Amino acid sequence: MPLLLNVPGFLGIRIHSGNTEKDTEGCLIVGKNKVVGKVIESKDTYNKLFSILCVANIRLSIILSIKLLLCNL
């Protein structure tokens, strides 16, 4: 299971499969976002990603940019 290191506020964040927010405590769930509130085809997507990472056999730097949108409700 891939592990992202040096993430502020976390010891590490995993990338794994899952279908809803109940399947994670802050990790990244991979899959397709075609259903509101769900991630589908997660296991297939994870397996493809993991195969790519294993074939590359290198350390990767991943930069995530998270934008928070503040809305007046």
C-alpha cells in the first residue's frame, strides 16, 4: 500500500481502495467519482495504480494542492 510521507499534521497517508468516507480516516481513496458520496471501481483503480508504481520502481514526489471553498449558506 503506497505511503505518502512528510504530510503536515500526519505521520503518513496511505493510498488505498474504498467506497465511502467510512473506509478512510484521511487516506486517499482511488477510484471513479460517478456517484454522489461514493467512489466506484476502487479496487480495479487501485490495482492499476499499484502496478504502475511497482513497474516504475522509483520514489515519487507527489504534490497535492487542496483548495478550500468557503461558501455563504
